Amino acid sequence: MKIVLIGAGNLATNLGKALQGAGHDIVQVWSRTEESAQALAAVLKCSCTTEAEEVVRSADVFVIAVKDSALSSLAASLKDGREGQLFVHTAGSMPLEILPFERRGVLYPMQTFSKNKEVDFSVIPCFVEASGKADEAMLISLSKTISDTVYVLDSENRKYLHLSAVFCCNFANHCFAMGERLLKEHGNLPFSVMLPLIEETASKLYSMSPQKAQTGPAVRWDKNVIDKHLQLLADEPGMQKIYELMSKSIHEVN
């Protein structure tokens, strides 16, 4: 397929590489900044632009991969004279209807992306939605060229998928960051000492549910340990509150 990438950030960069690697033709990259547009276009060996009116009009699908707050206004700027063209966005938390096009869809690869870290797209689940059955089938077919796992999911349920991803990724990573700070401030230990524990915790989830894999003082409600930890966090009221809320939540569901 001939594809135009509207965006040049972390997701657009990884998705563009994956699509090109699967044999698709990335014909153009758009970005608000010249530097970002040129950088990704150089990687994908295609043309680029920073002007909405200069986005080419001949492609099978136009993929808008920008931050959520810019999606509506950018899509509106691309609308004129593009009847019949398929535009899709890649946002987990935004509805299909935010796109003002007759043919519209969603292709949401659920993963955390960084420009300079290559990912294996084949193991990333992709979630698609479209305004018509033909376009839905097209997006399923397109997604299956880069991913082994493709689901059709409507906007309402995709909101909860994205919420779940925030808990499982963003919040978990913030916990890692808090742990890293404690290690640095108390013993100047490297975060790498936690990696075997993190890897074992994650590996368990391939064979059991997260709830069954849960261990620690909160499950046992070991008040002696919990109170000592809370005392250690006396000078960190934010972390202390998180620890207390998380411990209570773990205990209540186990």
C-alpha cells in the first residue's frame, strides 16, 4: 500500500519503519517542524513537508500519528478536497469520530515507543476500527502485515484498553522511577539490581494472572513491615501516600 505519515514522533517513526519493512511504500512524511520531517523522511527515503496543503493526495491510507491535543485541528486542516480518501489515527484514547472524514479509521498499536529503540512490531497487538466494513477489512489486512495480533475494537472499549495500558505501563514505570530514586539516595545503588526482580515479576504473567502472582507485605497485610516502610517515607509524603493507597488496594483485592 501507498501510505502517508502525518507525524514524525516516536510512534510515527516506529510505525513507519515497520510498514516499510513489511513492503509498504511510505510516500511522504508531514511534521510541524522541518527538522523532524526531514529526519524521518531520511530514514524512510521519502519526501517530506511541514505544510498541510502540501500533503500529497495520492495514497491508499493517510496515518495521523500526532499527540491527542493536536489531532482534531490537524485533521480539520487536511479535510478540504479529500473526499473518498481514508484517514486513520493512532490514538488509544481518542474516538473514531474525531476525524472529520467520510472514510475514517483507527490503527492503535499498543506499545510504548522511543525513536531510538527498535521494537519487534510482530509481537505488538494492534487494535483497529473503521467507519465501514471495507475499510475495516483493509485496516485488518494492513495491520496483519506488521503484527501477529490484530483486534477489532470500538472507540468506547478502546478507552478502557488505553486506561489499562496507563496502569500497566506508565504507572508501573513511575513506580520504577521512585524505586530508582530510593536506591540512589540510600546506598547509591544502581537500578540494575532490580532488573532480575522485575523480569521475574513480568515473566510470571505468561503463566498466571497478575492477581495470583501478587506477593509482598500488602497481600499478607504484614502491618509491622508496612508501618516501618511508611515511617521510612515520612519525608516523602507523596510517595508515602502512594505506598499506603497501593498497599490497601492490594490487600482489598487479594
